[in-house]
Amino acid sequence: MSALPNILTSLRLLAAPVMVVLFVLDDGAQGAWRWLALIVFLTAAATDLLDGYLARRWRVVSTFGKLADPIADKVLVLSALAMLAAYDELPWWPFVVLLVREVAVTLGRFAVASGTVIPASTGGKVKTVLQVIAIGAMLLPGVPAWVDDVAMWVLIASVALAIVTGVDYGARILRANSKRRAEERGERESV
């Protein structure tokens, strides 16, 4: 049972390519394959809530989970945005802005991974929820144009929040790095 949260995170990572394949099989027809892509996306997104809840409840929070969980979220969201943009259902700029933000935050987390885990902020969690809502609505086949318009505004809000939280993560990463370097200097001086 203690491995279940990590298994859910791993399944979310595997769900992204499955979702993309289903979307490509649909080839813009907005038929059964697209419905399956939507189901895979929403199911995978739901595992994000479940794996974190179980890890905290069972007190089995792991280093793998702390690092892989946010990466799995990013892979799922960025894969969905890339395929929507590739099929001209979304402009490329949200994908590019989010890709740059997510790579920067992930590299920053890895830079301090050995000493400190930078947990997801409330803003980061809200950003992810907005992205799931927007992408879910955009993947939904056969909706009126106004649904896509609302979904685009929700996505724009998530991009704005991504920028704000990205700056916050950057500051937190810099502080953690400074603290780690100060501790290393202190250890060398005491030897």
C-alpha cells in the first residue's frame, strides 16, 4: 500500500503519451478517440489529488514522489497543450510560456533537491486546477464556440498565475540555494 502514491504518479506519467496517441488517432474528427483522450486526461489529472492525499495520510511521502509528482503534472498538461496547438485548436504561446516556466522551476528544484524540497504553493495548485479545467473543456468534443472561449480565458488566467508563481518559486529556490551555500561554507570553516 505504501507504494500506491508513487504508482499513481508513475501512471500519470504514462497516461500523457496514451492521451496524445488517442488524440492523434481522432485526427480532428471529434469522435470516440477524442472522448477517450479526454477520459485519460481527466483520470490522470484526478490521480494528482489522490496520490498526494494518500502519501500524506499514510505518511509515506517519498523523495521520488516529491520530485516526480510535479513533473508528472507538467508532462500531462504540456502534452495536452502541445497536441491542441499542433491541431490549431489553441495558439502556441500558452504552451511556450508554460514550457519555459515549468522547465525553469523544475531545474531550480533539482538544483536544491539534495538539501531542500520546494513544495508546491497554493498558487501553483490553483494554476494546475485552472489548466485542467481549461484543457478538459478544450478536449470536450462538439461543444459550442463559447465554451472554447471561456476555456481560453481560464487558460490565460492559469498562464498569468504561472508567471506569478514562477517568480515566487524562483525566489524560494534562490533562498534555499543561498542557505545551502552558507551551510556548506560553515561546515568547511569548522573542519
